[in-house]
Amino acid sequence: MKNVRLIASIAAGSLLLGASALAEDDAKVARAWKAKCASCHGQTGKGDTDKGKELKAEDMTTAKYAAKKDDDLKKAITDGIKVDGKEVMQGFKDELTPEQVDALVKYSRSFKK
């Protein structure tokens, strides 16, 4: 009986630690979004900021955005975006790790209309 309680306690503790780590990761991604992306894409991914409207930032809540491949989104975050030879979005390859880029792609896919 003691072994069952011990195992149950360890399992519960592991779940709590896992949930805590996920919450911390979510907070880090939200901070990265706010620091690197929100000035143009907005807090909700709609591109409805003044800068986003000026640059015609894509609305990330649309089906068109949802259809994009993760690799294309990662490339945009890493290398930036140019339109007619003009940089409209800077790349962050020197500022973000591959794991952070992956997390931002996932975060951008969480936006809903």
C-alpha cells in the first residue's frame, strides 16, 4: 500500500512539474512574441497595428495563413521577408534559437478569428 501511495505521489509531482514547465515555456513564447512580433502582427495576430497596416502584415487568423507550411513560416521568421527587394520584415536568425522559432510558429497558429 505504501508503494502505491509513493508511486501516486511521484506521478502527481511529475505532472505538476511538467505543467509548471509548460506554463513557463508558454510565458517565454508570449514574451518573445511581444518583443519581436507584436509591434507589427499585434497581440492577436491580425496585423492590425499601425505598423502592421502600413506593411500589410498578414492576418494570422485566416484559413490562408493556416494553410502555410511550418517550414515557410520558420524561414520567414529566420530570414525575414522582402517584397520587391525591400525588407518588410527583418529576420531573427541571430536573435532566436531554432526552438524559439518553432515555438513562435506554434504560437502564431493559435490565433483564432
